[in-house]
Amino acid sequence: MGRIQLDHLTKRYGSEVAVEDATITVEDGEFLVLVGPSGCGKSTTLRMIAGLESPTSGNLYIDDEHMNYRVPQNRDIAMVFQDYALYPHMTIRQNLRYGLEEESGYTAEERDQRVEAVAADLGIEELLDRKPDELSGGQQQRVALGRAIVRDPEVFLMDEPLANLDAKLRSSMRTELQNLQEDLGVTTVYVTHDQTEAMTMGDRIAVLDDGRLQQVGEPLELYHQPANQFVAGFIGEPSMNFLRGERTDDGFASEHVEYPFPPEIADAVETNAETDGLVLGVRPEDVGIRPAEASSTEDRSDHEFPMVVTVNETHGDRNVVHLTHPDTTGDHDVLQAVTDGMHVLDAGEDVVVSIAPESVHVFDGETGAALRNPRLEANQEHT
């Protein structure tokens, strides 16, 4: 069993708060990703679980055993670091075997058999007699994983283990890590600042900002039903569009956009809003675009607006289109939209943008709290 419980865990360095009042339960066999910007407290949280940092207050449990004061070697964990932390003077075989040297219950032959078996599982059996500096970054990463796996721990802790790899290798290693974790069934806490890694790898994601836990949930839950504006903006690429404005009798108004609310959105805002300040949120893939000449002004609905293309970023399978209001001076973007890769728009082109009410998020302009998110089922149908 490898169940982890963080109970109001706090870490301070003098007057600076690195982690504040974090409460998370990681179930046995679960893959939890800690994600957030640099300095948000995710690595500090991981180090407290590992025993490399002591919490200032709160409690930490692994398998219901109190861990606050237990040294790292007595926590039955294995940690994988960003820089691999391999011993350069040892062969790969020696690096893998090193983790077993202090483990009781193994004969020398059994240690060798364990090393061979793990190396075979990771596809590095032909590298066992080489030194780390003779290996590529991906091979070194596999060795670092193997050194953790060979000990058969209850918990894996991974601190941005793929950060030093190139994009293509990072993508393939994500898949390998997922398959490996599922096969082993080991509870894993994985730290990254890359929200793509978080979305594709985690059973659940814990989002941190400025040392505070913002939301814990499954990837689609965080994407479609963020608890606040920070989570909404951090999860997703391109990030969510935000229009800042005020509540009106009809709905919402910003500097350039007036957006009437249907009854379900108006009721949610009326019930939950603490101030008149609002932020309207919409995912770029939910922003519709059509050429301005395709329809007359009279044909436009209340949820359609004239815009001008400023930049069209071509990605092959899709385009990220930057849009501004015709009356906006300079290069200030109002919205970003995602279109099909075959649908190329030119800078300066006049278009009509549509935002369907079923795709709209609304946040409190002061607190950032979500006042209204679309239903997850509606989002899945819409996409």
C-alpha cells in the first residue's frame, strides 16, 4: 500500500511561505501530478513527502503512518530527479545495483537477477556495462527510472524527470512512464510546470499557485470546470481567453464586447457574484470564426462580434488566430481562436467571431472564483 495523506501541510522559510495549508490524499496506485508555475511550491511539497524537508506545521502520512520526523531511507520511497543523479564513475549495472546494496533479504545473486530483470523491462540491458556519459539523455532517464524501480518501493516521487529531454523524446517518454506506472501499480507523485504533461499523464492533477493549492481533480474536470480564473488560465494550450468587464442588466460588457446572458448564466452570476466586476472566459477552440462578407450585420446574433485578424500562427493540423476589435489601436489582442489547419486567415482580414453561451465561463472580477462553468457533458458534446 502507498496511500499518501497531506493534512494541512505548511512549509515556511522565515517569513516566506513556500507551501500553505495543503491537504491532498493520493490513493494507493494513483498517479498524481503537481503542476504550477515556477516557485509555486510543488517541488517543496514533493521534498516534504520525501523527507528532504520538514514541514513547519501539518502532518504527513504514508499508509496511515506518521512521517513528519521519519528519515527518507525509512519511508519506502524512491525519487527520480530532473538531472538523473547517476554516479558517473559507476557502470549502469552498478548504478542500478546500488539501490539494493542496503536492502536486506537479497542475496548477491538475487540482486543481480533483479537488476537484469529491470534493465530488460526498460530496454537498457545492452547498456549495463557502459558509463552514464556514454548514454543519451533518454537512456540516462531510463537508468534513473530503473534505479528507482529496482528497489520496488511503495511510492515513486518524480521531480520534472523529462525536463532535459527534447520535445519528441519527451513525448515518447510520457507514454513509457504511464505504461510503466500502470504495470507496476505504484503510487506516484509527479512534479512538472508543463500543463501538457499534467493533462496527458495524471489520474488527477493538483494545481498550485504561490504556495496555495488551487484545485485537485481529474484532467477533464480541471479543463472544463476550473475552480477559479488561475486554474482556467493555466490549464489548456492555448490558454483560455479572458475578457474583463462589468455586470449589466442584460449580462456582461467589456470595453469592446457586450454579451447578453441567457437565463442559466444570469442566474448563476446573480447567485454567486460578490461584486459587479466580471471576467468572461472562453476556450480558443470554442471561438467560432467566419469571413465578414459571409453575412450582413443584420444577420448576426447577439453573441457574434466583428473582429480583425492580427496574426495567424500555423501549426499544420491547426491555426491559432489572434484577433482584435476593429476599434482597438496598436497590436492588443482581444481573443485567440483555434481553426482547422486548412483554414488560413490573413493578417488584417475582417471576420465575424461567435461565442456560444454553452461554452462560456464566468469568474468573479475581484476574487477570481468561478461563478459559472459549462457542464462537462455539454463541453464534450460541443467539442
